[in-house]
Amino acid sequence: MGHSFRSELVKEIRRRFSALAVLLALLLVGVLSGLVFFIQSYQVTADMRTVSRDFNLLASRSQQVLSNLNKRAVPNYLESRDNERVLYQQFYEQSARLSVQPSLLILNAQTQPIFQSDLILNRISLNYVQTVIKRNRPANAFMKVTKGENDQHFLLFFARVPATAGNQYSVLVLNGAAFSGENIKYGSSFTIADNYDNVFATNSTSFILPGFGKMDSEKFERHFYVNQDDIFLMRRQQLGENIFLYTFLRSFPLMMLILFGLLSVAALLGFLIWQANRAANAIGDKTNAAITELVDETSEIREGKQKRIQITTNDEFQYLADSINAMVERQEAMTTQQLQLQKQTNQYELKMLEAQFNPHFLYNTLENIRITIKLDPALAEKLILSLNRVLRYSIDHSGEPTTLEADLDVLEDFLMVNQVRFDKLRYQIAMDPSLANMPVPRLFLLPLIENALKYGMKTRSDLMIVVTCEQLENAVTFTVIDNGGGFSSEKLISDLPPVESETHHGLANSFRRLQMLYPTANMQLSNTDDGGAKVTLHVARALTAAVRNRSISGLKCDDRTLIIVLEVLMCRFLRL
């Protein structure tokens, strides 16, 4: 048996350590990947922010240059107030503010070029410029991206020249190669393109379709881009109405990341399996003898050859043996207690009727109903129904416990009836929702409430009764508190009276009934800070599922007659 345990222990530890090794390796790879991702994401974001700043600055200044030229220099040239030399001078003075040297193109109302600062028309298509102007004819400035000769890329700023005859336009042309050259310092790759994927500027041709001068933006809609064996971290940002910035940063090579993960898993797995074997062998050698002895002793108890386990190993196995011995002792005690309780069952059932229902309660309630029918018929109906529910609930002789929720509902009916009898009586019932289906004896708390009414009303008419049912860490607690005169000092220090006692039998019966269902239950009497009485019943949490008791209830035949009388009264009342 011990050798079997040892082999199973080795297998289990090896299995768990293997899973732990894989988990730790994956965690390590994940942490490193997350760290790299965080650093690279920060780098990409920083580069994107810088490129975006430079482009927006260039775009805004270019538009400002074009606007300044269109205010005076260009209209003066078109109306022959200034010659080309003056226009050149003013153009170069304005464009000196830009990081990229632009070209200036002016077209007349027929979209024919009448001025160009350099041979820009040799590099861009005049037809494209004319088509853009004819299709748009906008009053405000706008941007366009186009591809020129020799795979050059340009950004064009269009603006209508005001205060001139016809629709004449000036165009500021920026070379994308010059902008890319200004930004070679960035660690990331970037591409600026329009919504038709026409590229203006880039510092890497890896993301541009060869021969087209465009990029395939559909590939870059996610945060990552996989190209063969490389993984790129990607960000996309809108710069203008139709202009977008794409930023790329090469991450770990995919194969390197996979290889690192596999090596980490293998190294940790080998180390932990080695440690697992050492630990399993050490534990197996130490516990083999104790396990064998424990198994042998347990077999002797099972066969009835002995009643106690004798092990002195001073470890968990001795604790286990002591626990088994304690369990055997409790089983013997519970068997004896069950026999004793069975003998007292009939006596308890007879005693509980007297504890539950005082005849004066029924007489006074019926008298209150008779008077209330004339004063408040609706309240009288409510009283009859509540009293009927209480009596029918108590007369049930099924012998099975009820649920705490159902029992508290009937207790509330009982208190409501008494509230009419004692007009200043107040009550409150609170229950932990998790205890709703807990098995309890029928009306086991009723004697405690009757006791509170009997003695509390002697000291004050504005009696307050609070019933609470709580789920604590190790026990379920039932508490009945009133603001009456409390218990005497002699009562607090005395032992709980037996159920056969002539006095205070209600307290004893409540405790005994609960103890029959839960043998570990205990009862505590105390006074509140304001002098009221407090009765607390405790039930160990671990034993709340062990139901051994019949439900203690029962009314005599005479009480059944009372129920019939109440139903007749209610029928007469409903006919009124």
C-alpha cells in the first residue's frame, strides 16, 4: 500500500510540476512580450506624434504661405501690376519659413499655366492638376496627393485667387522626398498617404506596392502586421480631411519569439521535474511507514477488532488518527443520544402545544375579531386569515421539518395578530437569504416569542420584538430580542431548565426541539444594553445538513374545532 502511494505521489507531483513549468514559461514569455510591446508601442506613439507634428506644421505653414501670396503678390502679377521678378522675390521670402522648399504654379481661368517657379510641370501631370480644379472648383484651399515622374510623390495645395477676374488658381507643390529626408532620424517607419492610398512621403518602401506608388491600407487596419517572418507594430492616425499617417516598428522576429518560448519551457520543465522527483522520493520515504500503519489500524477498526488507532508519528498522520478516534467517539455518543431522544419524543410533542399556544391568546384573539368586524371589517378579515394560517400550520403532523422561510412567515402572522391585541406592540423579522431553505422544526421560535410577550408586557406596553436569523462563519444563529425587563441575574447564571419543568418551559422546549434536529445546538441567555432580554440559539454550520428529528407540532381535536369556527366566522363576515 505504501509503495503504491509513493508511486502515485511521484506521478502527481511530476504532473503538477510539469504544468507549473509550462505555465511559468508561458508567463515569462508573456511578460517579456508585454514589456517589449510596451516599449515599442511607446516608441511608435512618440514617432507618430513627432511626424504628425512636423506634417501639420508644414501643412499649416504651406497654406499660410499660399494665402499670403494670394492676397497681394499673385493678384498683382495677374493684373500686371508686378512683374515675375517681384513675384519670385515675394514667393521665396514667404517659402523660406517652410522646412521643405515648395514650387509655385499659377493657372488662369482656362486652367492653363501662366507661371511656375521652376520646372515643376516636368515632374507632375498638368492634366491631373486641371482635372482636380475642374472637378472641385472650391472656394477654400484643399490638399491632394499625386505621383509624378521617376516615382516622385507630391503634396499639392490648391487655392482660388480672390479679387481677380474669373476663377484663377494658385498651386503650391511640395516634394515628398524632401519631407522624408527631413525625418530620417526616426526609429520607426512611416508613410503618409491619402484616402486613395496615394503616397506623399515615406522613409521606407517596404509598405508600398512596387510600380504603383501606392500602399495597400487594407493590410494595416489592425495593430499588428505580419510580413513573412517579421512582426510589425502598426499605428494609424488621420492628419487631414483625406490624409492619413501610418507608423510601423519591427518587433521581435516571429521565429525568434517562438524559439525563445520553447527553450524557456524546456529549461523550466527539466528543472522542475528534477526537483519534483527529489521531493517525491523524500516525502515517500518519510511517510511510507506511517501510511502502512494507518491503513492497518483502520482495517482493524473496520473489522471490529479494536476501537482506537494507536499512532505516535507527531505529524499529520497522527492528527488524522486522532481525528478518526474522535469521530468514532462522537458516533458512539450520537447513537446513545439518539436512543435517549427517541424516548422523549412523545413528551416533547405534548409539551409544545402548551408552549406554543396559550388558550388566552386564542380567546383574546377571537374577542378582538368580534369587535374588529364592526369597526374595521378589512382588518378583521386579515386577522382571521392570519390566525387560520397559524393554526393550520401548527396542526400539520407530517413529522418532517419545514424550511426557515416558511416558518418565519407563520411567525409574522402570529405577531400581526398579537399586534392588534397589543396596539403598541412592534416587531421586526430579518433573515439571511441563504438560510431560506434550511430545515428547522415547526414553530421552534414561537415559545421564545411567547416568552417575550408574557414577561415583556408586564414591564412596558410599547414592547419591541426583533427576530434575526444570521449565517455566520462557523454557525447559524437565531436571536430573539425584546426591550422588556430582561432576565434576572439568577436566571442568567442558572442552568437551562429541563423540558419537564413547570417554569420557563418555552425556552427549554425551543432549545430541545432544535437540538433534536441539530445535536450540536446550544442556547444562550443574556440582557441587552438597554435592559431587554436576549435569547440566542447557535447551530454549527458543518452539521446543518444532518436532519434527524421529526417535526414537533400538533393540535388536539379541540383545536381543529377552533379552526372550523374561525372559517365559519370568516364566511359570515364575507357575506356582510
